Amino acid sequence: MTPPAPVVGIPFFEPSAHPDAVLAAGAEPAPLRLAMARPSGGVALAREWVADATEVSCAEAGLDALLLASESPEELFGMLLAATRLDFPTVCAPPPGTPLSATLAALGLAPISGDAAGVTKELASNGGPRVGELLDNFSLANALRAGVAAGGGPELLVHLSALAREASVVGFSQMIRVLAPETPASDPSWTQENGAPALLTSLGEGLHDVPTVAGRLREGLPSVSGAPGEHLRLIFARARASGAEVVCRVPVGARDVAGECRVFGSEQEAVQAVRAGEALDGTVLVVNGCGPRGGGLLRLGALGTALREAGLQTPVVTDGLPPADATGTWACLFAPEAAMGGVIGRLRDGDALRLDLEGGLVRAGIQAGELEAREPFGVAERSGSRYAARYARSALPALEGAGFG
């Protein structure tokens, strides 16, 4: 008697070609279309909503495995959080040629080569490995190094931290502060020419040979010649007196970021100032209210576009995130964020600010006592759903994953 075909769940927001691929692989596809409506806000809020929606959709569907696909990092990581809670055998099919692709391959959840649908069918038939069996300090270290090397920015650190927390992997926040700064982003042209497998090979002995959905990680890696070069770095800087911390996304070789602050309470205010020609040389744009509790962790795409259209490389300091295609210097995920009364919310127009990238220090041109005595910069309350309001009351700091506390 022929056993029944395993059932593969495919949660998605946009139309997907994967059901046909799953059927061709010999499994029964179970498309689970998720509602497009979601709370307004940033990427961490969206990820948490996607995680909850996916978990509810999958919990009673009688699935043997999951196949996850999306071009959106917050959607893909949200689905992956749900898969971790449900502990299904899971395969990810991220868009090729992206930091997501390298990250999830190194994590062990995306096949380096071959058919994702076929791999999912095999996992569904064999019962594993399940997500919880693949997530540990070694696989997360691989994902961190590969994602940063492929050009993944601070947003990647946030999503991986949320995944580590969901999987009860301890020590990941300290791992970030060690591995991310010592792993430069590779030259994009080299990565595009050679692909994610070659990029993983270039990490050398720092890449742990972990189990994956399709065998051992190193089994499918090619040999490479030539170095991938260095493009950008992620550098952590701290303020000695207050303990405030910021992640700086800077070109390789940058020594410091310095200038007079021009402070804004929202991305919209900053965009208007750039378009009005107020982002002058020697200015550092400080944008508040964009962190987890301020806006759900906003990605400042509109500000990045405004700066690019104005032909400016003005540094930006924010408690939010840079746009995916950011150029220039962005100091982001400033913590504690403005909505929590952090130092960034006490800066004022005209304050001197210096980020010493070599020393890893944040230096403000005012005395610590004066800074502490100031009232925090006002962050406007954002209207939204009860879900968003609950998130804003309890969201964790960005480098702790920015999930529900």
C-alpha cells in the first residue's frame, strides 16, 4: 500500500509558484494565504505580527513540513519564528543573490543548491531535522558572519537576535558584538559574480560545519580563488558615562563621524529638512522616535531617498534602521531609544557629536550632568491597533530581538 503524500504547508502573502513545485516533488501542497492587512509600523512590529499569523494558520492544518518564501526579511523571519515555535521540519527559499540567501543557507535552513521543494518533501517524509535541531550557537554564528559578509546590515542583527531568543540560545547578543565588527561586507561585485556558496567558502575555518536541511554545510561548497575584498563594516560604539550604544554602518577605513547635531522627532521632519537644504556640511542628522517602542523599528527609506536625490552623504544617527540600499554612514539602533528616555532623545540642535570608530566611543560635546538634566526629546504617540499598542508597551531593545517582552 502506497503511503499518503506528506503535506507541506506554504504560508505566503503574495501569489507563489511553490505549490506546483511541491506537487511535482511528490508532496501535497497546502497553501496558507495570510491576510495582507497588518498593523502600521516598522519591521520588528511587522515580523511579530507575521509570526503570530503564521502560527495560527499552521497550528491546526495537519502539516508535515513547512516551505517558507518571501522577499521581505521581516516576513521571512516572522514565518521562521512561527516554525520555531511549532517545531516543524522547515525549509526556507529566500530570493537568490541576497544577504537573506547567504544567511539562511549558513543557518542550515536553505539548501545551498538544489530544489527547495524537493528537500522539503524529503524532510516531511522523514520527519526532520526540525527547526529546533538546527538552531544553536554554531549555526547562528554561521548565519551572522555570512549575512554580514553578504552585505546584511543592522536589521539582520535584530532578526537573528529574535530567532536566537525564540530558540532559547543564550549568549547571542555578545556574539553579535564580537563577530559582526570583525566580518566586513564583501565587495558586492565579487559576491554577485561568485554567488553565496563561494561567499560561504571564503569564510574559511570560521564557518562551522553544521547539519542542514540538505546534509552537512561544507559538503556543497565550491573552492574559490581570490579574496572577496572589503566594502562596509559594522562597528559598535558606546558612551562611557551613560552606557548608550549604537551600531555604525560605515565604509571600510572610516575613522570617525563628527558634526553638529540637527535633531528631528520623526523621519518625516528629517526628510523635509533635507529637501529644504538644511542638511549642511558638518551636520549630523539625529532622527528620534524610530526604535521598537517609538515606531516598531522603522526603516528610514524615505530619508535615504531624500539624501540620495540631494546628492548628500550626511551622516545619520537614529534609533531606527537604515534603508536596505543605504549609502554613506548610518549610526543606528541607538539604545536606549528615545522613547525610553535614552541619550539620543536628549541631544539638541547645535550639540557637538563624535563617533570615534577606532576607539568604539560615542562622545558628546556637553557634560554628562547637563545631558542627564535635560528633558527627553518628545516622541509623538502613534495611533494604531491594539496589537501595535501592546507591542509598544513591551517591546524589547533592538539587539535583544525587538520582540514582545
